Amino acid sequence: MTQPRSGLIQARQRRYFLSFSGIAILGFALFYLYPIVRTMMLSFTDKTIFAVSTDYVGVENYMYALTKDPLFWKSIQQSLVFAVISGALVLVTSLILAMLLNTDVPGIGVFRVIYFLPFIVPSFAVGAVYKNLFNPDTGLINRALGLLGVREEPLWYLSPESALATMIIISAFGFGVKMLVFLAALQGINKEYYEVATVEGASSWHKFRRITLPLISPMLFFNVILITIDGLKAFNLAFVMGNGEGFPSNSTLLFPIYMFMTAFNMPFRLGYAAAMAWIFFLIILALTLMHFLLSRYYVEKDIS
């Protein structure tokens, strides 16, 4: 009697599993697995939207991107510069704000809500607002600089020399989710550590260096991974600031923008764009693995 009953229980559990997870599995297969496989197949063809026939070209798309396409490497370089500098700024600002919001002052909950509210606004809308603020002629930023006595206001995103820097400055305010991650980590630290350190005469810097930083290092690692991926695949801000085409003079041409232009501008080279996507995936994967290898040098489990 035991074995048949056990078999019935397992069958029932299998039905429950398929009932509750079936929609998720189907969604994953349709919207994740199929596009991945389809993109891999397209990357070995010369597929375009209006092509009557599609030919297999092997690794020709990959070789063209790596050896013959100057915009490919330019967009990769600019994406790396954007990700590294903006990522460092976001990491620092999110940690500082999390530490400020972790203090026990009246109304601190209101401040936490205020700092996070901008990050529920669609990023395209945020980009449009910043584009108006940094407008060289009518923007509030240049008006304020004029009142301060600056005679030659920057051209910001209208100049090839400053367009990428303008995007980096704007992206430094994208600390919402990372700030919450740090705040959660800070609130998980036992306050007795700081009390003991205060009794022993430790300075604020030593408390941060010996207590705070080691205990939040796992979340620091998580945020570094998150910021790296977000910076490399940044699209919305670059699309708005560069009019979707890397304006001016390809100075805002991040890799996702170039890949979008390749796929959805004439002549709609879907095969080549798919190959670019896989190369970019390998670059992100390599950088992520590098972070995992480096994490052993700064991620600590305790402070003993």
C-alpha cells in the first residue's frame, strides 16, 4: 500500500508543480529561450527585414564586427567609458546617501521616499527632463551658470567633446535601487559593533573601514555587478540625448544604440545585429566573471 500511495502523492505534486509553474515556464520559453536561440541562428545569416531569401554566412558577421567595423569598436569603447565612470559615481553616491538615510532623525522615512520617488518615473521621461535642463540656450543649468558669472556656458549634449560627459553626469543620479540595497545592508548591521568601537575610541573613519565596509561588502559586490551590467546596456538615456543616432558625431553612440540602429534602420541588418548582440553578451559575461574573481579580495564574511 505504501508504494502506490507514494506514487499518487508524487503524481499529485507533479500536477501541482505544472499547474503553478506552467505559465512561468511557457513565458520563459516564448520570451527568453526562443529569442536566444533565434538570435543565435540569425547571427550566422545575412538576414534583413525585406530580404526575399536568407543565406548562411557562417562567422562572417562576427569577423566583420571584430576586424572591419570601426563604429563597432567605437561604440564598445564609449560604452566601457560610460559604464566605468558613471558606475563609480553611482556606487559612491548611492553609498553616501544610504548612510545618510540610515541615521535616526525625525522624519527620516519621508526623506527615504523623496529620494526614491524619481526612480519610479519612466527613464525616457527622466531623460527628456534632463535634456531640457541641460539645453545650452534655454536650460536651467546654463541660466544658473550665467547668474554665477560664467560667460561661456557649456554646450553640453550638443557638443561632441562634452556629450558623453553630460550623459555620465546625468547617470550619476541613477542611484535609486543601489541606494536601497546599501540601506538594507546597513540596517542589518548590529549596532553593538559601533557601541564597542566608540568605547574603544575608534574614529568615524575606522568604524566605516573596520565595521561598515566589511559587513556590507557582499551587497557592495552585488551592486558592482548590477551597476556594470546596467552601465553597459544603457539605452534609454543615450537614445533620448543622442536622438537615437549617436548625435552629435557619434559621441553618444553607446553599443546598444549602435546595435539598435543596425537592426532597425535601413538596410535592417538583423543578422549582423544578432552577431553584435552575442559579442556584447560575451563581453558582459567576461566582465562579470572578472568581478567574481576579484570579489575574493574585498568581500568579507565577518569582521573578526
